[in-house]
Amino acid sequence: MPTGAPTGSGPQGTGPHGSSAENSRPGRSSRASAAWMTAGLAARGRRLISAAIAIIIGTAFLATSLIVVATAQRGLEDAVATGVRDADLVVEMENSWLTIEQYDAVAAVDGVAQVSGDASTYAERGSQYFPGVSVPAAGARLLEGASPTAAGEIAVNPMAADHGVAIGDTLTVTGSEDEDGVANDMEATVVGIIDPGELSQLSYGEGFMATDATLRELDPQLGYNYAQVELAEGADQDTVRTALALAVPEAQVRTGPEAAEARVAGLTGETAVLGAILLGFGAVALATAAIVIANTFTITLAQRTGELALLRCIGAAKTQVRRMVLLEALLLGVLASAVGVLVGLGAAWGLLAFARTLDMGIPLGSGLAVTALAVVLPLAVGTAVTVLASLQPATRATRVSPLAALRPTDTAGKGRRAGWVRLALAALLAGVGLAAMLYAATNRNMLAGVGGGLISFLGVLLAAVVIVPLAVRALGVVARRTGVPGRLAVDNAVRNPGRAAATSAALLVGVTLITMTTIGAATGERTALGEIDDAYTVDLALVASPGTDEDEQPVPAQIPQGVEGRVRALEGVADTSLVPTAQLTLGQDWPVQALGLDEQDGGVFRSASQLATLEPGTVGLSEGLQSMYGLEGGDRLEVSGTGGSQEMTVVEVGLGYNVALHKQDLLVLGGDQVGEGTLLIRAGDDADLGALLTGIQDLGEDTLYYEGSAVERAVITQVLDVLVLVTTALLGVAVIIAVVGIANTLSLSVVERQREHALLRGLGLTRGQMRSMLLTEGVLLAVVSAVLGLGLGLLYAWLGVQTVLPEGTNVRLGIPWARLGLILGVALLAGLLASVLPARRAARVTPAEGLATA
């Protein structure tokens, strides 16, 4: 630009005909900015693709999270609260159940047309546990026949039908004992087969469904979980609600939707853990995307320095340039966020379809619950993040004067030192955050733990301008030995600390979060399984119930011949042991089932130390039984049986509600009531526990029941498999975002150092060495980010698990080395992939061309 240009024609001109004054009018300024913005987007569409990808990923993740959570919520409501949700009013107790008298009081209130209750009762068929629940029930589905409508009619569940019960059969059902200790027998007619639903207590064994009249006859002390009220025509809901509260003052009266929401909240422990995880990852994905977006706009503005300067010289004001950049960000944010929402819809559909095929025991309903929130929130957040991320680049674009911007500049060496204020703030944030996390781990304060984690990580990001260059220099000792490209790569990576920190941020966030989840899940699994092993140190116990002979005399429990061999043949069984069993009494009147054990049974025990404490003269009780009876290890307790009684020392042996004696003591105290009534089973470490339990059920031994830690182990393994699946998906998302972020920052490096690269080429650096230099730079930054993320993830996981688990839990750290190695390998691959395009671009420029255009 000639230095003698008229004053009025420059951007600082103030005359009546100056372009700046004319363009500063609101209408013309907005139209000019919009025109420049539209033309700019059309010309720079390819440059903004990386930013668009980052926005799409973040908004898609958020939309997927919201849709999955809403669908799961609806599925839970369908499973446990379908009828309740549609009720006019629902009456229920907070921590108890409605009595028959309270239920009848509800039915007697004016304005109540009909009442139906949710009740269950203990019953037996022969010697088999045969519970009953009321009909209709939420989530139940008639499969065959008809639903019970009269007293004496029942519908059985599919498991009972599989074991030979058919429609038309008459069953003798024994109910609960009345006040006189007499159990009522009923001849019940089977009229149908009903699937009780995924979350019913009838999903785990044989049982039946019946009307309220039938259940009351079987159980005179019947209790109701809730009473569902249908209002009479013309009745006022508020009036009836007040009357119900007066009729049953101890109960809560809610509308149907309120009761359904409370039921789902109670089922999930007042929290939506999976939803919180997904939404948390969605927020992190958007935060990481914001870093990538900011870097992308910095790149495009660096590439457009001359263009922006020319606009300033021909009259564009600072506000117009800033407005143009922000309008570009706004349009890009809206378009990319809209695409992200569509991608999120597709991802949610695929994820839920896949989850339904796994049959994880979580009711997911059918279809998608696409709410307005799931569409509007990701669209708004994606757009807002994009605009906010562009603020700093937009501001920087207006700080350079027109004449200075037209001159060649070298920004490669800027930002070599971090300010002391920044470092002090970073140290303060990291220290405060760590202190909060330690406090949370000690006091089990979730809010303090989450807040401390966020604060400390923000401190780490601020300190990255020092940490990353130092780590690159340390790691670069090896790279320098590879030759000139390696030495140049290390120097380039640490030359601009701010750029190095920005490059590492995207990958650092992802690796930290994934490592924390992976180690947290492994630690939670190891801790939970350890607690289960302590509580029930045997995987499975197949138990026979004692019976009576023709003279009503007790007969010892006995496992049928051949069962042990059939169990041993099941896939997943590592060892078995058939042990003597007898009914004994603890203290004065605590009847229990006792097992006789010795060192020969060690092959089926998970805790060898517990078995070692079971010596002659001791009685082994689980921690739960000790708490129930008010006992502690070392206490003396009288144990009695048909063979006599003996005072024994209490030790801890985890067998659930069974007790353990040394085998020689049991044979003496049990007398003639000792039988080989329990088969202990040890599952292989890699056994499919669900398949093993199914195999045991398929033995067809209706007189046997099983218990043990395998059921809880199977549930925990299934839940953690879901977490691992989610973590794997998140690893893919983090890799994509990290590749985009590293590629963007390396692209900025190529733009800023174009003259330098041309000079290196002129001095003899080959294209292959140029590519090698940039590939090494990307890999160094990726490895540093991954190693830092692994360390932070380990720290956060350890403190987080201690915050979440109850006080007194023996936390067992679990480190899945194979998965951590995979994370490190993927980070290395991300660095390589992100370096390919910038390296090719730098290598294509000839020395003469680079020096001429730089």
C-alpha cells in the first residue's frame, strides 16, 4: 500500500467521504460483513472442514447421549410403571407397605371409582418356593390362556410352564402362616401363562399371578406396595387427593406421572449413572471440539493475514472484521451442529439396536425417544461453542494494523515463555483441585470430587505450556539421535509452547478420560468381586432341601446321585466338592444350615485364608450373619444339633446365610441328620457365568436350588462389559477429535514456517526428510499427551473410586495393562495420521516457490 494514500481512504479516515465512516453505518456495515462472510466461507470451505468435523462429533455425542438416556428412561417406565404412569392417583408408603386395612380405606374414599394394588406373597408348591404377585402388573404380558379374574384362579410364569405346569391344572398352593401359626392351603386352577416382565420378582424362578382376593386368602397379612386409584366420573383430583391423605396419613399420594418418575428414580438409586457418564463424555467432547475449533480459526486467520489487512486498508473497520469472523463461526456452527444432530440420531438408533441384541437386562423399550431437548440443546450448544471458540481468533485478527499485517511476519518463535502469573494460577488450581479430591476420597463427597477434578485438570491445561515442552525435550533425546529431521522435529515442537500445549490438549483430554474410565472400571470390578468373594467365597452352592418321610420324620438333605458328574461336565466348571450338610441351631433359637468343610475342599474356595481359619472348635459365619446376630470374630457361640451341642469360637467364613463347621464337628453335632446335601462349585476364571447358570438350571433338578457369588459376579461382569463397550466407543471419538486437533495445529505450523521450510529445502533437506520431520513432531506431541493422560487418568481413577465406594471398602486397584497399551498405541497412531496431510503439503512446496510466497 503506498504510504502517500489520502487520509480519507484509509481505515482511520474521518472525512465525510472516507470509506470507514461510510461503512460504519449499521445497515451498510452489517451488509458488508455478511457479503464478505459469505464470500469467505465459499472460498475457505475446505479449510473449515476440520472445524466442522469437530463440531459434528461433539454435537452428535451430546445428541446421542440425550436420546439414549431418554429412551432408557422411557423403557424403565414401561417396565416398572406402565400402569402407574396412567393412573389418576397413586397411594404408597415411603419405606413400608400398605396394610389390608389401609388399602380398604383408600377404596372407601368418596370419588374413588376403582382401586388396584401391587402386592406379593410368599407361597410354596410342595417343597418348592412359589411366590405370587398381583394382577394386573406393570410390564406383564399374557402369553397364553386368560388372566385370572376370580378367587382361586392363577396364571403361572413361563418358567413354571417349562417345568410341566399347564393351563387347566389344579395346583395345591400353601400360603403364609396366620396369627395362630397355621398355613393356608388352596386348590388353585391355572387359567393362563403370563410373562411378568424383565424387572419382576417372578423373572428369577417359578411363580404365579392372581387377583387380590386369591392373595388375601393365601396371606391374611398381605401388604401392598401401592394402591392405584381410578377416579369416579366428575370427581375433582385435588379434592380426592386431599381426602386420601386424610384417610391414610402415613402414606404419600401422588399423581400417576409423579409416581412413575419416583419409581424409576428409586430403581436407579436417584441417579442415572449411565446417563451421567454419557452426558459427561458429551460435554468433554464439546470442550475438546472447542479447542480444535479455536485452533482451526487461528489457522485460517493466519492464512488470511494479507486478505484481512487488505480489507482494513480499503476501509473495513475493526468491528467489521470481528463481525465477519463471528458470523462465519455462527453459520458454520449452525450448519455443522444440525448435521451433528442428524448423526446423533443415527448413532443412537444403532447403539440402542445393538444394546437390545445383547439382552443386558436393562429395559430399553422400542424405537427412539426423541425429545425437543435432544434436538434443540445440541444445536444450541454446538453453535454457542463454535462462536465462543472463535472469539479469541477474531479479536487477534483485529489487533494487527493494516500496514503491519501486509508485511511478512514470523510467529514461529512467539510465546516461548509462559507468564509467571499463568504458572502461579496453574499451580494454585492444581493444588486446590487435588486437595478437594483428597477430601472427597476421605469423606465420600461426590460433589467435591467432581469439582476438584475439573479444577485440577484446568490447572494442568494452564501449565501445559511448561509441561509439554519439557516432556518433549526429555522424550526427544531418542529422536535427536535419528538425524537432522529428528533434531529439527524436537526444536519445532518446543519452539512455540502455546502451540504445543494446544496440540496436546485435544488428545490429553480424551486419553485422561478414557484411562480414568478404564482403570476405574477395572478397579471397581476387582474391588466388587473381592467383596463378593469375602461375603460368599464359593462361586456356586447347589443345595438340597431337607424333607420328611412317610411318618413325617425329618430326612437329611441329599444331592441326587449323578448330579455331581453332570455338573462337572458343564462348560466353565473348574472344580466341585460334595460336602456334608445338616440343620443346626445357633445360640437358643437361630436355625441355620451348616456345611462341613476341611482342607480337602480348598479347590472350590476363592479365599484360602478363610478356609484355613476353620479349625475344629470353630464356627464360620459370614460378615452379614455376624452383624445380624450381633457377633464378632473371637466370640463364643453355642451350636446345637441332634447329635449334641458345643460352644465354639466365631470366625469369618463367607457362605452367605449358611454357616461352616469343620467336617469332624459337623458329623458329631449333626447326628443322624447329616447328609451330602450341598455341592460346592468353582467356576473357571474365564467361564461364561450366565451360560453356566443356565446349564445348571437345565439340569432339571427341581428339588435343588443354587446360591453363591456367581450370580452377583455375572451381574457385575455384565455391567462392566457395557462400560468397556462405552469406553471403546469413546476411545474412537477421542482419536478422531485428537487427529483433527493435531492435524490443525501442525497445519498452522506449516503456514507459519513456510519460509523456514523453503530455506531448509534450499539448504538440502529432501522431501522425505521434511515429511519425516513433521511426522516425528506429531508423534512426539501425541506420545507426550498420551503419557500425561495415562498418569492423570490413573490418579483420577484411584481417588474417584475411593470417593464413590462406601467407607470401609477395601479398594483393590486394578490396572488393565493390555488396554492401557492399546490406548498408548492408538495415541501414537493418531499422531502419525494427523501428520500425514501437513507433511505432504510442506513437502510439495519447492524452495523457490516457498521463498517467493512466504
